[in-house]
Amino acid sequence: MTGPLDGIRIIDLTAMISGPLATMILADQGAEVIKIENPAGGDFTRSAANRQGDMSALYLNNNCNKKSVALNLKEKAGRDALLRLVASADVFVQNFRPGVIERMGLGEEQLRKVAPDLVMVSISGFGDTGPYSQRPVYDPLIQGLSGLATVQAGADELRPQLVRTILPDKLTGVTAAQAITAALFARERTGESQHVRLSMLDAIIAFLWSSDMGSQTFVHSEVPQQEAASLQDLIYETTTGYITIAVQSDREWQALIRAVDRPEWAEDPRFLTARLRQENIDARLELIQSVIKTDTAEHWLARLEAEQVPCAPVLTRTQVLDHPQVLANDLLSHYDHPQAGRLRQARAPSRFSAAPEQHWQGAPRLGEQTGELLAECGYSAEEIQSMCDSGIAAVPAK
């Protein structure tokens, strides 16, 4: 069985998270992804902490199912080798700052000379133009500029807070992967190849707009100060840990009242409708918390589930591994990596009926496929060795 993108070759010049995650999603779906890395260390995430067998978890978790070719693109011979690889490719992805790829001599004009139907993809931090386009970018900067940190705080007047995961980076990766498949589909239908451009800032603002920018939606209305959704979240403390409860509809609210045995809440004028329950959210959550803290998580989850109240335990990352639903989903794969040893990683979340068994190959060593793929491009063994001796290319140490 092969994945839906079997036969698609992608040249990947990206590093860090957003680009590598995008191309890993496509590799998981069957594309051949050739990761081009600098012989002097490769992708920066190779040097990150949390290591085993001199491989970092951050690199391993964003580069499965790829091949690595180590080329020094500052040298003409390295660029020439890259162009030979591009000649057989369907997609070219890079996430340098705007203008860098052109200054390297690898812009769209040069690439289309060797691959006229190439889908080009450029991922940036802030965008291709504008006052921030040439600034260095990391995830917290996008969280701040996009408004995400204010959304996370709960209200405009409260201290902004960062989401404790690199959401803009990862969301940009998912968005890029979808855009690449759309461009490939369009090429299949029309024969036209495209240059896809997207930024982390664009991806996160579009993401926020679906649910968090209601006060900014109506152009000709006065935009109110964003009011706090709540001074507390939907996490409730029990005597044995934490659980989460989320109710929206009248039916769910009545079910919660039965589960906690508080019939008087049904007559409370503050909670008679969904709108009133939202307006009085802090009072409502405080009442729920006052009851939930009196017994165990196991007790309340059983009561809530019996009444079909939406609820779940709040787990630590280690507890997630053994939760029955995670096990039932067969979400985690265990395999032996030749360098990093025994690993546990999450499989691709989408399953395809024509390819139920996911192809799995651990993230490559730096330059692991350099010799193989350069030979495929017509380089002799002597030429490849000469390139490695001069630092233009690299293969793993034996």
C-alpha cells in the first residue's frame, strides 16, 4: 500500500519547525521529501536539548520519513547539485527570510529553468513586504503581534499570556501542507504550477478570526473592549486531581445540575439561558468548583458521564500515553531508530482507507542519502567523494 502522495518529490530547504512539520505531514502521506541541509551541522534543531544517541527529540519529531542530503549552498557546486535534484521534483519549499533565496541564485526564475512545472512554496515569519518583513522571527513574536497573547489572557486589560506551545509555528506547518496539496491538485487539473506564499502572521490571524475576533468583525459598529471570557478556565480541582467540564446547551446544563445534585441551580435567574450563563460565567464556574472540589475525580467523572455531561480527566503528558482512548486510537508508534535507539512517536492523524498501514522511517542522519541521491543525479562516486572532501557535500561518518 502506498500513501496518497506517492510519486511526489519535494525538495525541502526549511529548518526549525514550521517548514519541517509541513513537509513531514506530506512525507507521512507518501511523498518523497529530500531535506537539504548545511554540511556544517544541518538543521538547527539537530542540536536541541533532550537527546539520545546524539539525536534530539525536536529533530526526530519533525523529520520522520524524510531523506537528508547535505550540500553547502554557498558554493556554486552545491547549488548546481541542488538544481539537479530540483529538475526531478514536484515541489520546492523554503523558509528563509524574504529575498534570501533569490540572493542565493535559487529564486523562482532559476528553478523554473530546470523544472518548469515546479510548485514553489515560500514560508516567512511576518510576510514578504512591510516594515517587519526582514526582521528575525520566533513564535512568541507572532503570538504577541497577532493578538493571540491577548486572547490567551482573557481580556484586553489583563496581562497578555503566551500559549505554552509554539502554536503559530505548528499551525503554519499544517496550513502550508494543505496549501501544497491544493497547489498540486490545481496543477493536476489545469497544468498550471504556482508559487505559494504564506507567513506565520497570516496563518495565526486567520486561525483566530474564526472564533476570537467577533468584536472586530462588524466594520461599521463601534468595536468594544474585548471583555473577559472568564477569570478562570474550565479546569476543576477534585480531591484526587483535575477534570474539565464544558457545557453549552440547556440540555447539558440540566444534565450537569442532575450530576452534581443541585436542583436549585435550575431556578437561578442568572443561569436560565445560554446567554445569561455566559454573562454570569464567573459566578457559574465558582459554584461548579465549590461542588467538584468535595470529591474525587473518579467519582465526578462517573456521575457526569452517566448524565452525558461533556467531561474528561486532565492528564499529564506521561499519563496521556496509557489512557484507554489514546490506546484505542493506536496513536503512538514504537520503533527502533538506528542512531537514537527505541523511540515512541505519534503517527500521522489522518488515515487513508487505501493505505491503512502508515509507512514509517525515522528521521535521517545528516547527509544520510547524499551519496544515493547525487548518484541518481548523474554524479560519479569519485565526484561525490571530491565534493565531500571539499566540504561542498557530506555523508554520515561511519
